[in-house]
Amino acid sequence: MSKVEISYEDQKTNSISRPRYGCSIGAMYSASAIPGVVPIVHCGPGCADKQYTNLAFYNGFQGGGYGGGAVPPSVNASEKEVVFGGNERLEELIQASIKVIDADLFVVLTGCISDLVGDDVPSVVTKFQEKGVPIVYAETGGFKGNNYTGHELVTKAIIDQYVGDYEGQKKKNVVNVWTELPYQNPFWRGDLSEIKRVLEGIGLKVNILFGHDSKGIKEWNEIPKAQFNLVLSTWLGLQTAEHLEKKYDQPFLHIPAIPIGAKATSEFLRKVSDFAGVDSKKTEKFIQKEEKHYYKYLEDFSDFYAEYWWGVPSKFAVLGESSYNLALTKFLVNQLGLIPVKQIITENPPEEYKDSIRKEFANIAEDVSVIPLFLEDGYLVEQALLNSEEKPAIILGTTWDRDAAKQLGGNIVEIGFPSSYEVVLSRANVGYKGALSLLEKIFTIAISASA
């Protein structure tokens, strides 16, 4: 690690400029990402709206969906609730919400105000649970962490308070998938669809749990019956999988690198197939079909890539959350032979996971090792990028990296929060199909910039 890298990572400040995540109550979008689920927020005025603006609007313009946007009921806590408590106001709001909103499940999330003044949210929600109302709560005050922290709290709340105990038989070849953070990653919907497609291709029944391909609460009720859990990320979802292992005696498979491209996706499917004990012949047949299709398109692309007519750049940087950062770095190195010059991880992973993340980056390829920086302050991210010893010509980052890219004369590809110059509907970056669209995006930007 260079002296510059040490100085950046060691800097501690009392404030964070341009953070690349929401606060803990931003997990209301983990709840609304489940079809038929509506969050109820016990917080101050504006909190829910800010999470929508940040996570779902100026981040790929994803839209609020059925339970997000303008839909979530809010206590809109005022001075009265600060002084006298907000239990009564929350109870009134839940009663009104049940009457006017059609939901399969309500998830109450708390903000800083209610957690600081000590509102007894569990007792309020328990009254409704005892009456048979489908409702759970998660204490997600912003001081507890970011929306990654809130996500784990919400998933655990639904599992413990709604799904409940289970001691029946497990269903062979059924898997629960825990991977990208909904809405935080603007490509999550398309990515989850591709992950489900390839897993089903080898013969698994997939509980994808979030997004348009999920069956909603019906699917969540099937979680305890699954043969195993799949954690497809560097660290997010591990706490949930460990909890499920204790609660339902369910094993889990942890694969840190989300697969992008044929090589990584085929290796991923073989690992899952072996762990699940599915028919290896069926797995190889599916892989062969997908690779044939994938490499045919790559063969067409090779005419452009080999000629370098537009001076296609060879050095790149990735600025973003660890799981996507690792996946993109592996893909660009192993599939295209590009050179990584700066990898910055921005979601502030818990300390206990940082060493394992470093080990993953140390093994990008047989002869490629990367030392990532962990920086959540946007100013420090910008300075680390601008002061790179080697200048990256392709920068996979966010809207906040556009100015730095201009100063470096590089090409910006927005792949994470916030992505305010991307409109994202069903686009994916992972798997076989997602890799092809990612290549289109990267090199369209590269040749357009040279025009």
C-alpha cells in the first residue's frame, strides 16, 4: 500500500461529504421491494421523502413501486411527539393505514426521534399482531447505521415476527437468495431476474425474495422450507444466513463475488450445483447452452475490441460498494484483460468483514492482486482518485465522480448510488446476459467520448 493510500484511509472526520448510501430507515425500501409489502415510518417529517428522493428517484429513477414513493404512511413526528412521546400517534396511524391501504404485510420502521425519546414501538405493534394484523417492526434509527444495517434488521424482523418457527421437512433443490441491496443498487431488479434465471436453469427452485420476480410474502413464508441459503455478496446477508442457520437448521453457501460474464457465471453455477447436489449433467447442459450464446455475441464484439479503432482504454477504476466493486473488477480483468488502478469501497462494511474483503481483492486473477481503499467520505474518494499514480481511462462510479472523471480525461460509467444520469428499468449487469449489456454500456461511452 502506498503512502498516499495510507493517508487517505487513516483520515477520520466528524462529518461525511457526499455519502453513497441512505440512513438506516432507508431500509423502508427493502420492505417496499417485496411485492405487496408497505412500510410505515415512525419518524420526523421529510425523512421518508428524503429516502425516496435519494434511493429511488435520483438513483436510476427507479420509481417508488407499490409500497414506496408517496405511499408509505408517516407519523411526521413534531415537538409534541418529542416531548410527550409518539406511541399514541403511531397507534392511530397504524389503525388508519390498515383501513385505507391494501397490503399483505406492514413493516413499521423507526427513525432517530422515536428511538432517542424511547417510544415503546414493540408494545404498540404487538397489540396489532395479537389481533391477527400482518405487521412487524424494526428499530432503524439513523444513528444505528446506514441502509445496509437497516436491511438486515428488516429481514430479521419479518423472519422472526411474521414467518415464525418451523420444524417441518426441507424441500430439496429450493434455495433462498440473499444478495444485492434493493434500490441502493439501481440495477438490482434486472440483476435479481438474471440470478434467478440462471439458478432455475440448473434445476433449482429459487426464492428471490425481492423485486418483480418475487411472489412476495407467500415466498417469504417458504423460507424455512428451503434446502439452503445462498449469500451472494461480500458480506451483506451473512448475518441473515447465520440467523437462519440457527433458527431453522439451514446450511448456507457464501459466494463473495457476484458473477459477471460467462467464466464467472459458469464457475458460480458449478459451485452452487455441487453444494445443492443437483444433477451435474443438467448443470453442464445449461452452461454449455448459455456459453455458446454468450461467446457468439463476444465473437462479434471482438472485431471492434481487437482493432482499437477508437483507442479503447485499458486502465480502469471502480468506486462503489464492495460486492459490485469486486464483481466488476474480476470481470474487467479476467474477461477483457483490463488493468485495475484504483478500487475504492464506499459503503463502510463492518470491521469484522474488511479482512475477508481484502483477501478477495488480493486474488482477482492468478497474477493480479489489488489493495482496495475503504473510504465513505466523498471528498476523500475524489482526492484518492485524482491522485492515483496511474490515471484510469474508464471510471465505474457514480454521479458524484463525474467531475473527477472530467479532470482525469476519463470516461464515467455510473454503476452505483447515486446514478442521476441513468434511467434504469430492467437492465442487468450480472450473469451471462447482464455482462453483454454492461459491455455495450462501457464501450458506447468510450467511443462516444472520443467523438
